[in-house]
Amino acid sequence: MRGSRAPEMRARVPRRSGIQSPRRGKEVYFKNLSKQKQKEVMEKNGNNHKLRVCVATCNRADYSKLAPIMFGIKAEPQFFELDVVVLGSHLIDDYGNTYRMIEQDDFDIHTRLHTIVRGEDEAAMVESVGLALVKLPDVLNRLKPDIMIVHGDRFDALALATSAALMNIRILHIEGGEVSGTIDDSIRHAITKLAHYHVCCTRSAEQHLIAMCEDHDRILLAGCPSYDKLLSAKNKDYMSIISMWLGEDVKTRDYIVALQHPVTTDIKHSIKMFELTLDALISFNKRTLVLFPNVDAGSKEMVRVMRKKGIEHHPNFRAVKHVPFDQFIQLVAHAGCMIGNSSCGVREVGAFGTPVINLGTRQTGRETGENVLHVRDADTQDKILHALQLQFGKQYPCSKIYGDGNAVPRILKFLKSIDLKEPLQKKFCFPPVKDNISQDIDHILETQSALAVDLGGTNLRVAIVSMKGEIVKKYTQLNPKTYEDRLALILKMCVEAASEAVNVNCRILGVGISTGGRVNPREGIVLHSTKLIQEWSSVDLRTPISDALHLPVWVDNDGNCAALAERKFGHGKGVENFVTLITGTGIGGGIVHQHELIHGSSFCAAELGHIVVSLDGPECLCGSQGCIEAYASGIALQREAKKLHDDDLLLVEGMSVKEEEIVSAAHLIQAAKLGNTKAESILRTAGTALGLGVVNILHTVNPSLVILSGVLANHYVNAVKDVINRQALSSVKTVDVVVSNLADPALLGAASLVLDYTTRRIY
């Protein structure tokens, strides 16, 4: 084998007395499991036997994922003994000697193994695997761990998994089941076959593991451990970090982070692409932080390209071997763009909504958020430059495809559930499991869900809604009259619901809000309120709720939400063009054209209640006359009912209204059913007005389906059909008019804002 081999250092690093680790506070976070559960696990695995866990880390990237787990293990010494083994590029000066950050995190390094054979080509990678296989058995014989935690898809990790499997040591593999480009895919799936337990980050990865015949009882869908740090990182002080790495004159959103690695299956092409990337960055003329590539074959040539182009001395560039993960988080969170082919770009950076340009094939197959622009075949500088012009400086919604910030507690619970008395031999499940939802609640495989908020004129409701449209839990309070009280109550109810989601086994993907008035859904702002909701104009709902919950937030008009509910869960499912009309306190609706919701140029589309059907009709709340809402809404019917009651023309035999009782639309409907001809006439006029409005809609957008929703829908459906038969053009008379079968379209529509958006962008 080529290259020098430094002697292994096996002595423990002494603990630094009197020095408080900056991350020591994180350990407190992981001490929340019940005492009863702890006792049960202890009894299961023997008399107070602690699980001896070996965590082996090979490079800066895998440590960012393993460190949160290590903190969690270290914080529960009554359950675990932690041994840390460091190998790979951690111990190479050219790659930053990143083992130091492990020491700075106050972890004792049990063993350091120099396993990298220098050369940075394909043969050196193979020899490095061989060298690790030679050295690891001695270490594992001394440590005798109950379980080894292995991360990812690097060649060093393959050596670790091979050694542990052959020495009958249980393996927990982190981030298995994912799909990407290059040789990493093959290595990742090979480690999956060697591993006994699997922690995956996405539902798709879980399904891939099941399809690979892994036992679904040994698969935990936990999310990415690094997200436990990411989602609490952005509010920290960051300007000093930006200044330290890029210069004091650099502002947020005005710099680029570049991180590009060689593609081992096509080294020549990846080096050419790196050249083009640097040329494009030079032309783009923005301050750029360039991180050195990893130790894969081809990295030496990439460094030569950097030096040939003078990147290390260029005034616009800062070239570094390593940035501590806590600081790297801040840099990418506030960057104008990230460019390269690192998995960090398509995974972690999505948590901040930072624009990403993903180059080449190294991450092909990864699930990505809206913030990622793929340049698969970057064969010209202009193509990359154009991508920079498109992406730089944008801000996208936060994406939580890879985690919700609660991975470590799930992983710790999963570790405690491992029964060491079970046979070590793996079992494969043939044929692949067809059910796409695991039923093992003990492993916390949650149901993907949304928090839905409905802001009505009277009530404020929050619900946990599952992907199938099931309302798992619902909370209702009276809607406060002032802006401050209303927003405080929304936040309080959402926080309570998000906490309860863990108990009912739901993973919250985001928050959807349905509200009355005109809404800008792009910005999450209520532009103008209806008179039913006071102090509710020019209100930014997205920012405070997203900041409080660390979740993406969507906001839309209640009529549009009803249409979205029908599209996902109701009669509109699979229908290309349809209209939904809400008949309740007011009249609203939404229009779906070619499967997409229409908002209009000023977000005023589908104000269907304000279609004028009479020039001299009754006055509407909008200030106009003769609107559908002035005839057919609950408020309009209540107005007419009060007039009849005041003239002693409402009550008929079989009816009564108590003295303190408020006359409502329900009394008018009851009177009509009991034969009150004046009440019948009012309802007939209301139905005709609504029907004329529907005819106008048919002649304007020509839908194939009209869905009537709300408490008055059943009273109007026949009248609407009659008016269509009398008044509509023959070409639209065949339209279907149906009553919604959804019990709660406002909440379901708010949920669909989240569920449709967060699950559709899978590449």
C-alpha cells in the first residue's frame, strides 16, 4: 500500500478542567424520556446493563450528523456508554484536522486511526478501505461495543460496517435508503445490507428500505439529526461569523457559498465542471466562500484548478479547508446563494430557504425543496452564470423534507428499544412490504400532517389534519376582537396543537391558514378584511407564526381554501375545471382552472359573492347593491327574517321564538318548511339570485362541475339547477351541480395548502 501510516493514538484525551463546553447546554434537551420506560428497558437488557455505543466518524460532513446523537447519548449516562473512534480525513492537515472540533465539543476520543492513503485517486480510495479493514478489528476487540453507529455513504463507512458485521457487532445505519448519484449510491445500499437497524430521514427513504427487503420493524423514520441544530440556529448572532469568513464589508444575502466535490464515476467531467463553475463565479463578481473538496478521487486535481485560477489570492474569494458546522450553518442561512454538488445544498440548506444551484449528477435522485435549481449538464460557463442570475438573492419558503428538529429524541428511544437478547442474524422480508405506512408506534413513525387554522367571523379554530384528510384533533376558541389578542391566541393554539401532535403520532409539515378577506398568498399577508373580522387588514401572518413554530406557513382566502379542500379531498379530486361556492354567513368561493387555483392579478379572483345580479337590489356589506351576498348569504336571510318577525309575519303554527332569542336565517328556513309563503318567497328569490350568479360563472369560466358548500347548500341546490335550466346557454346546461360532502372544508383547505406543497417537490 502507498503512503505513510502514522501510529494510532489510543489514549483518552484528558478532560479540560474548568472549561465549560459551548454546547454543554444542548445535552439538557435530551433528558425527557419517562422513568417508567427507562426501567422497562433496563429490565429487558439485564441487570442495569448500559448499552455500549461506538460512534465512528470519518469526516466533517458525517460529524455534523453524528454530533447531535453523541450529545444525546452522553446526556444519558444511566443508559449508555459512549466510545468515539476517529478516522479518515479528520486526521489530515490538508482537510483541516477536523478532529479538533470533536475535542472542542468535549468528547473523549478513544481511538484515532490514520486510514487515508494519499493519492486522491481511485486506487487510493480502495487502499484506504483496505487499511481501515486491517486496523479496525483490534479497536473493536478492545471496545466490544453492543452497537456501532455508522453514517451515510462514504468509503470509510463501508469499511466500518464491514468490520462490525464480520465481528458480530450490531450496526445502526444513519441516512440509509436515500438516492443520489455516483458510487455513493452503491456504497450506501451496501451498508444497508450489512446494517441491523436503520434510521432514515424521509418517507421515500423508508419506502426504499422496505423495498430492499429490510425488516420494517427495524426502520425508524426520524428525520436528519443535523436539523435538530439547524432549526434553532438562524436567530443567533451571525454578522460576526460572516465578517470573520468573508470580510467586514459583506452584507447578508450578498455573498455565495461554493462547495463542490469530485464525482468519482466521472472524474474528468467533474473537474471540467468545477473549472466552469469558478469561471462563472469570477464573472458574477460577488464575494464567495469556497470550501476545499473532500478526499475522494479527483480532489487533488480540483485543488490544482483552484490554484491555477488564483482563487486563494483573488479579492472576491475566500478559500478555506474547513468551517465549523455551527458557523457553516449561519453562513449558508444568510447567503445569497449556495452552489456546488454537496448533499448539504439539497438537504440542510432547504431549512433556511436559501437558493441553491445543484451542479451535475452527484445528487441525482435526492428529494429537494423549491429552493434548489438543478443544472444537470453544466457544459458551459454561461449556463452556470445564468443559473446564478436566476437564483442569487432570492428567498424561498423553508423546506422540512429532511427533518422537523426532533430526530435525536426518536433515535435515543429507538436505541433503548433494542433487545440485545434477540438473535443477531438479520432477517430479510421477501417479497417487499406493500403497505406504505408502518404501524409500529413504538418506533414513532408518524403520520404526515398539517396544522390548519380557520379564522371565522365568530370562532378561531386550529386542527391537526392528516394526509388523508382526517381531523385528528381540533381546538376552538372565540375569535378575539383586536389584532393583538387574535394573533396571540393563534400562536398559543398552534403551539399547543404542535405539542399535542407528538402525542398523537403526527409529524407536522407546516401551517395553513384560511381567513376571510383579500389575501396575498405569496407573502402570507391579509390585505383587506371583511367587516366580520375587525382589525384585520395589512396583517403579516406568515412571519410571526413561522418564527414561533419554525415551520413553513401558507395563508389564503377562505373561499380559495374551500376549493383546495374539494380538489384534494372532495368532489373536485381529479377534476380539471370546477368552481366551489360557499353559502354561509357570507358568500365566497374559489375557481380551479386546469387543476390550478386562480388568484387573479390583485388576488381578487373568485369573489363570487359580489357578482351583481340586480342593479337595484338590496345593499351589500361591500357597499354595492344587488350582489349575490345581499340576497343569499346567512346575513341577508337573517335580515329578511327580522323584518318578517318585526311585522309579525314570520311565525306560523308549530313555531316559536323566545323573547331573548336572536332571530336567524334558521327561523326563516323553518317557517318556509312549515308553509309560510312569504318566507318561501324570500328563499326562492335568494336561490334565484344565487342561480343567476352561477350562470354568470358558467358563461365566464365554463367549469365542468359546480360544488355548493356551507350550511345553506342543501337549501339552494335545486333552485340553482332550475335557474341553470332556464337561463344558461345550452352548451353549459350539462354542468354537474353537487353539494359538498366535506364536513369542514375551511380546515381541510387550510391543511391542503401545506400537504400539497410540502409533498409534491420530489425529484
